[in-house]
Amino acid sequence: MTDPLNRWRERAADAVLLDGFHALKHALRFGAEVPVAVTTDREATLALAGELAGDVRDPLDALLTEVPQAVYASLVPRPHPTGVAALAVRPSREANLKALAHLPRTAPVVVLDEPRNLGNAGAVIRLAAGFGATGVVTTGTLDPWHPTVVRGGAGLHFATAVERLGVDELPAGPLFALDPEGDDIRRTELPDDAVLAFGSERSGLSAPLRARADRLLALPMRPQVSSYNLATSVAMTLYHWSLRAA
Ligand SMILES: C[S@@+](CC[C@H](N)C(=O)[O-])C[C@H]1O[C@@H](n2cnc3c(N)ncnc32)[C@H](O)[C@@H]1O
């Protein structure tokens, strides 16, 4: 069996870095393949698992290797307060495309049209995971698996299908694009097979996305306010969807 640090070095280039206890906890819960995990204090990490996440305590016990602080610091760009880090295998694009295309769909797909802010993308993936959305698709150049997005997503990339696609490749289903000039969302029930699209932080919805949209919907907002933050717009829209049959 290879030494954990050699395993780390062998896998680091093409794996997903899980930064901190909570990211590792979420990844394990949602079925990620985690070939290597390190901690600066095994006993403290297992105690934390016992306290907060009993369901993953045994898998962590089998997986965690204790390393000196200096070794841990050499493996991560920025040390995390929990002193925990792991590498996970990125799900295949093929598997994600299959999940995104699967019909009938029981929960919407969120589309971020040419997003710019890595933190927003991570927050949206966390939201999508929380609401049980089918997936999060980005268009444009931002990589939704960028380490900063993964950090913002708290390990929840493994709980929903995350991929980058062209507007012409979006999953089937009625496309509702969110825009302050649209119809009031409160008068519309969002179906489970909806594709919910949101524009970029800087310039809103792109022309190709607008052309593909079936409806434009607006979130309630008083006149003098120009727009909401992208991630909060996704939160309100998914919450609105979740009320459909409540
Ligand atoms: C920060 S806003 C974009 C602002 C941008 N300057 C613009 O011209 O639209 C990012 C995205 O959040 C969504 N959004 C923000 N406020 C909204 C509102 N009141 N109604 C519907 N969507 C909204 C839209 O999808 C928008 O493209």
C-alpha cells in the first residue's frame, strides 16, 4: 500500500481539494471517492465527527492519516482552522451530463449564465445541494470546479451535478430566466422540470440565454434598487420553487 503522502502527491494534480472538516464530511456523505485524507490532530478530528457528524466517524477513522502541521501546510494553499484536508475524485462529465439530462426531473436545474465571481458560484452550489436541485450548470469561462468555488461550496459539489455547458447544450425543460424586468415570480408556480437561469453579476442575462428563455421572471424589489446579488437571487427562486406543493 502506498504511503498517504505519496498518494497525495500522485493524485493532487487531477483531484478535487477538500479544504477542512466540513467539506470532507459533506463529500463523504454524498458518495465522493476520497483516496486520501490528512489531519494535524486525529483524535480531535474524530471527536469533532463524533459530536457533529456521527454518520461519517467510522469512514473518517479508516481514512485519516495524522501529519505534522508543517506537512499539512505544505499540502494546502491556506491552512484551515480544522487542520483537515483531503483529495476527492472529480465525478465524470459523462455521469453529470446523464444526471442533468435525465427525465422526468424531480427538481430544477440552476443555470448561471457567464458568472464571474467564484464565491457566488460556490454559494449557489451549496444552495442547490440544500434544496436538492438536479444540478448547477455554468455557461462562459468560469470553471465551476475551480478550487475557490469548491471551497465556497463546502464539499457539496458531490451532492448535485455541476458542469459547464454552452447555452445551446442546456438540459431540456421550460427555461425561466430571472431578470428584474420580468413578470412577478409570485404569480408563477415553478415546475420540477424547470431550468432556472440567472445572469452575470456585471451584465445580467446574455443575449443567447434571453433568446432561449421561455419566460422572464422578476423577484419582488422596490423601484430604487437595481438588482440583488446573484446567489441571493438563486436562494429566493429555489425557495419559491420549494413552496409549490408545501
Ligand atoms: C447582480 S444581478 C445582475 C445585475 C446586472 N447589472 C444587470 O444588468 O442585470 C445578477 C442576476 O441576479 C438575478 N437578479 C438580481 N435581481 C433580480 C430581480 N430583482 N429579479 C430577478 N432576477 C434578479 C438576475 O438573474 C441577474 O442577472
